[in-house]
Amino acid sequence: MSEKIESLRNIALVAHSGAGKTSLAEAMLYDSGTIKRLGRVEDGNSAMDFEPEELKRMSSISSGFHQYDWKKHTVNLIDTPGDQNFFSDTRSCLQAADGVVVVIDAVDGIKVQTEQAFDFAAEFNQPCVIFINKLDRERADFSLAFQGAGEIFKPKPIILQLPIGTEAEFKGVVDLISGQAFEYDENGKARKIEIPPDMQESVENEKENLIENIAEADDELVERYLEGEALTQQELAAALRKGTLARIFVPVVCGSATRNIGIDLLMDLIVGALPSPLDRC
């Protein structure tokens, strides 16, 4: 029984209205094989929004619930409303979650409801990850969105990924822990590619920052890092989970929900770094 509970994740998606929570949930359900067609909020055929008023508004007015399986884990997904008029539902549903995915709009940045939802997570002592969404849109700015998160949110956000390309040319991400780059096709399928030459320096700098941040979660790792010892990918992943659960930091990943870029890596992070109900006992 404990093994089944350990492989369970109860996750809430939170943000202001329009940040892309429902589109993100749709992409997660599609990538897991739970649904066979990637619906769109704008077309009124998403799996999470189905009430007539939601279809009319093209926005969630109550929390939607769905379940999917990913890498031997079962994830219960709660898509909370971001509209201020229905935000009490968000707070109520967060109490049923063990971890939180905070969605940030890379174009519009962080709005009041996103701040409030992050405060709710802090009130319930819930570990969080941040997904910077809509990087394919005009005026999308990953660095500016991350800077805003760093200024507003505590514990501190830390970058796990860097985007490849900007706006309409956004096509993939570099994962800093694994050191691998992924490019996505029009169906959201990823393939490994070489890290673009013009990103080599920024990737090396951000990986150094990441290792320093992650090492804070483990005193032994800090000592080894300061002594110049190389840390393995497995050690970094374990320390990332430890620091996330302890709310020492908040991992930041990125992508595009509507173009299904980076969603699989976010789903890996959810099962790898966010808590099961046993972790919350």
C-alpha cells in the first residue's frame, strides 16, 4: 500500500486567468496518452473546461480534475480557476493538493492572482515548481519572467532549463542537470540535439549557478562542491528533490502548452521532485 501511495502525486495548477493552466493540463493529458487529441481552450474542446459558461468565457470558473499515468506514477491533476471572482475555489482545492505547479505567462508576467496562489501554497507549506509558459508568443521573455519571479516569490526560484529560440522561433529547451538539449516537432515529440553554439556559454554559467543552488539542500554536497569535486546527475536530482520538498528553492522550467514544447520534461519534474502524500505526513 505504501508503495502505491509513494507513486501518487496530487498536483494543483495555479495562476491568473489566461496564463495557460488549462492548455497545460490538456497537453499533459495528451502526452500521457490519457486523451487522444490535443484540444484547445479557444476551440471549446479541452478536457478540463466543459461547462457552458466556461466555454463561453474561454476560461475556467471552477476547478477541473483529471488523472493520468506517467513513468509508473499516477498524477491527480487539479486545474484551478484564475479569475478573481472564483478564486475562493482555488484556495479550497489547494488544500487537497500535495504539490503545486505555478504557471507564469512569459508575455504578461506575474499578476495578482498568481501571487495570491503562491501565498496559498506557502500557507499550506506546499512545495512548488514554476512553469514559464507561452514562450512561442510575440514579446515572450524568459529572462524577464524569471526576474519577476525572483523579485516576488520566496523561497527563491532556480533555473533548471533554458529556452532554445525566442517567440515564433522557440523550438526547445536545454535541461541543465542532464546537459541535454531537446527540440520539439509540430506534434510535441522531442528529439535530442546538440546544444546550440551560441548558447554554450550561457548554459555553462547557468549550470554553475544551478549546482550552487541545489548544493544548498545537502551539506555534504556543498563540501564536495567547494572542494572541486564533480557531482553526478543522480546526486543533483536527489538534492533537487530534497530542496524542493523542504521549500529551500522553487525549480523553474519552461515551454509552450499550446505547442506542446517542454511538457514532458515538466511531467518528469512533477514525479521526480514534487511530493507524494507520504512526503506530506
